[in-house]
Amino acid sequence: MASAPSKLYADDVSLLVVLLDANPFFWSASSLPFSKFISHVISFLNSVLLLNQLNQIVVIATGHNCCDYVYDSSSPASRSAGTGKLSALSVDLLEKLEEFVCRDEKLLKKEPEGSIASSLLSGSLSMALCYIQRVFRSGPRHPHPRILCLHGSQDGPEQYVAIMNAIFSAQRSMVPIDSCFIGAQNSAFLQQASYITGGVYLKPQLLEGTFQYLSTVFGTDLHSRGFLQLPKSVGVDFRASCFCHKKTIDMGYICSVCLSIFCKHHKKCSTCGSVFGQPHSEAASEPNKKRKAGDT
Amino acid sequence: EDEDDVDGLEAWERAYADERSWESLQEDESGLLRSIDNKALYHAQYRRRLRAASRIQKGLIRYLCIVIDLSRAASETDFRPSRMAVVAKNVEAFIREFFDQNPLSQIGLVTIKDGVANCLTDLGGSPESHIKALMGKLECSGDSSLQNALDLVCGYLEQIPSYGHREVLILNSALSTCDPGDIMETIQKCKKSKVRCSVIGLSAEIFICKHICQETGGLYSVAVDESHFKELILEHAPPPPAIAEFAIANLIKMGFPQRAAENVISICLCHKEARGGGYTCPRCKARVCELPTECRICGLTLVSSPHLARSYHHLFPIAPFDEVTPVLSSSQHKLPKSCFGCQQSLLNPGNRPSLSVECPRCKQFFCIDCDIYIHESLHNCPGCESFR
């Protein structure tokens, strides 16, 4: 499903799909206020639209309880005139974002336990990839798509399988996943995403300068990246976590039936029920219905 | 040239004589020409495939030998430019797709030429070495011999670990086979060794091939043209249903090396030269260039967690979506106006609802293109992932 070069517009036309983290639990504890962050992002998005008349931008908000599209530069509804001080993009985006945050709050069922309040990154990644597939289908000429994650929430281990599926699908369609991570500690999921798909992972050191990081590192189209010195990946942690203790291991045992990872020898696989050393039967091998795979 | 001039028609003329593609042009409401609406047809085909693939256990660690027939029948030009060239091109695509979907599996290549089966490459996990070996030696002559091929393959597959699934894929161009003994005995031997043989024929249906596949539980198909052949061979890329007694469940010891930074230089085992980056075996600290691989010093299988994760969608598949019949009644207001995944309008011009599907778990609606993409490539339902 890769896009052939002859089908594209000129090399420097981009479709930028931005996954904006709107997780209230993360933003309430962040050193940079959400409003300041949004103003950096809006300036950045306006600058991308100015780079080329044909550039397109789509913004998907990643909430704690839901994800949704909040801006699409190619939809006819987004042509509302801006006021004197704010551009059309700002007006539309802020309006939809407010609606989204209210909806997200209403859907809150219970407070998250422990310190991990992750947002639904797998959902917005999946939606972004569906949108990009639609662009590929749209006809013989389309822009170069790429995904930019503006993310700060911690990784949710329950999303591991879904995020890996999205990453592999992006790799097959040749869509790079860039990340500008504004949280406290590095996100292993986003580092792997950028490594596998050929995108750029950046954790800015000074959040007050977010606009500068965004425009210098993530503003350029894919063709120009060949001529730029962008931040290289400094060691990606590909080690696995064992399913039994969730600790990171560098040597382990894999069940040959379901590929679950264990840190020491067991007689029976806890995921698929196969007994090791004996021919396995169909009855014992119904895999778990929920995707409770270990994290990275 | 001779091969193009069948029935007195040139090759380009045949396309018009057979297909008459101008007759299937249609006009849309505004009078503009549009090409054939293949979408609904393609979607119906896809849904048939989906129903067939229910939740069965699959054999994830596969050892597959591909047997390529290079007898003189492979130089026939009914597949343009020749059967051998079409087979080679599609085997290359298949090898890449196979390692993409089955990163822990291994492939070996065998050729049949002059009635003798030769091993082209040993069982290994690196796509490039197989493809290079295949493209290097493409000449055909002599007879085909199915029995020699099966004997050779059984011998190789005896040596693999007991948890692996043994498979053979024979790409047969010939209409006859020249065997030194009783092929029925060889078939029974394969059956006893639990080798699953599948055959793709390029000429016509042959009884012995059908018999081999039936006895060993494989798949037999015959290709009618180049694109059909490509479809048939790529069907063998996803893991087949596992026949329960065929492989013994076992715990395999594997290592998960860390990737070193680009400026750390050391001598690698595969190329025997000093390079930066690379991975370090956790047991013996030797350096390898790429994963997955087997450490040459201590024999530990080295993989990265994404390699294992590539197969998890086989273990946690998503439910097929339900078709929504577009009913022009008052219930129309229940249908959302756009696809949840790609925001494409679910209404045809004129506000008639077009074909859409609904996820049984999260109750979100999707267009049929997203349905195909989600189930064939993404393996995540955006609706289920976007709600807690």
C-alpha cells in the first residue's frame, strides 16, 4: 500500500497529521501550561500552511477517555474568516478543542489508579492512519503524509499491541511517525515508533522554546529531510518485558505457540495454556481475549 | 515474434478482443464517465475471505522450503516473459512478505533441474541472501522430479527443532514428473514427518499434486495468469492453521540485545569488519548487524520485541465488522454522516446512504475502504482503541 513517487504532487507538499495530547491528568501536572503550549502549536501549524499553498494539516486530539478530529485544513467548513487577531485556523481549532475537552471530561468513569494516567494514543494513531489511507486512495496526486505526535502522557502498557500494530502498518505504508515528547521521561513506545518508521524523536530540553523546536525539526517536508541534520536516535531500548513480572529482560524464554515472553522456565504457558514438551491440543490453547500483553 | 502471435492477433490486440473494457464504462449522475465500480465487488470478495478466516490457532514459527521447478517446462512463455521469470519475481515478493509477517521463521530454497533436486540456499532468516541466490541462477533444462524434491526437503526438515512447523511450497510448471522410485512411499514419509506440502501449479491440475496436498494437509491451487499467481503465492505468507499434533509446544531461549549508538565501533561477525551501531548478544557479547539472527558464537536466537509484536495480531484478532444495509427509511437518522476512521462521507451524492460497516464492540461506523484496511493491514479498530 505504499505511495509510488509518480503519484505525488511536487516533492515538497506535505500532509501533516498532528496527534495532540489533551490528557487533563498530564496537563494539570505539567510545568508548561496547556494554553501556552497551544499557542506554540498554533503558530507552528500556521507556519506549515504558509510554507506551501498545497500543504494540508489535520489535528486529532488524544484525550484520556476518547479521541476525535479537531481540525482539517482541507474541509470546506474550515474556511471561516479569522478575527483581527486570530487566524482562521486558531478560531476553528480552539473551538473544536474546547468541545472535545468537555466531552472527554464527561466520559470520565473513574479516577485513574496509581500514577499512570495514559491517554489513548493507539486510538488517535489508528484514526490518523485511516485518514492517510483515504488520502492515498483519493486519486493520482496527493501530498506526502506524515504523523507528528505532540505527546506527554506516560505509556499505557495495555496499549502495547495496538500501538505496535499501528507502527507496523505505518511502516508498510511508508508513513514516518515523528514525536515531540514533552513529558518527564522518555516514551519507549514513541522512540520505537520513530525508529521503525524512520521518523524523528525529540524530547525538548526547554519547553518555553517549543515553537522553535517544532519549526526547525518538524516543519520541513520529507524530501528536504535528506539535506538536513535532524536529531538522530540515541539508542532505542528494544528489550522485552516478561509477562510474569513485567520487568525488562535481555534474555528470556518464548512460548513457541503464542510467543509470550517469560523470564524463567515454566511447565505451562500462562497465556495459551500449552504444556511444554508435549504436543499441544486445541482445547488448551484459547488465547486471552483482551490484549493483555506486556509492555516494552 | 512468434509467442505474441497466437490466433493471428498481436498481444495488444488480445487485450481488446478478450476484455472489451469500453463496454463496462458507466456514467454517474452528472454525466461524467467513471470507471467500473469495483469497490463493492472487491468488498464482497474481502468479506468472503474474512468469514473463512475465523479464530483458529496458527503455527507461528515456520520452517518453509520453497521448491522451484526449473525444468524445461519453466521456459514456456504463456506467462510473459517466461514462467521462470514470473515465478522468480513473485518468489522475491513472497520472501519479503513472508519475513514481514513471520519474523521468527526461516525459508530455504530448492530447485529441480534435469530431474535432480538441488538445495539453493539453506534454511535461514535473512531475505537478502535468499533473493540474491535465486536471481543468480535462473536457467532451466531437463525434467522435473517431485519425488527427489520431496526426499530432499524431508531430509532438511528433519533437522529443525520440534516446536517449528514444517512446510513445503512447490511451484510446479511441468506436467509430468520423472521419479526414481515410488512417489507414494515418499508421500507417506512426508506425512509421517508432519511436513505440510502445498503446491501451486502453473500449467494444469495434476492428480499427483492434488494427492500430495490432500495427504499432507496442504493447499493446491493452479494459476491462470500472472496476477492470479501472485495472489495465490501471497496467500501462503500469513501463518496457516496449526495442526495441533504437528508441533510440540516448547520454551525457546531468546536474547533481546540492545542497540548500540552509531559511534560505538566494534568488529561484527557477519561482515568481519569494523562498524558502528549494531547489537550485542547478551550471552557472549558478540556483535551482530541486524535482527533477527542467530548469534554465530553461542547460537542464541536474537530478536527484538517488535519482531515478536508483529505476530501478536494473529493472537488477538479483531472481530469482523457487521454490514449495515442502507435502508431508506426513518432509521436513516441513526447513521452517522461520516466514517469514524477517515471522516469520509457515508452518504452518496443525493444523500443516499452508501455501504458501511459497524464494529460490534464499539458500535462505530466505518466506510468499506477503512474496513478492508483495518482488517488486512492495521489490525486495530480505531473505535475500540479510542474509547476506554
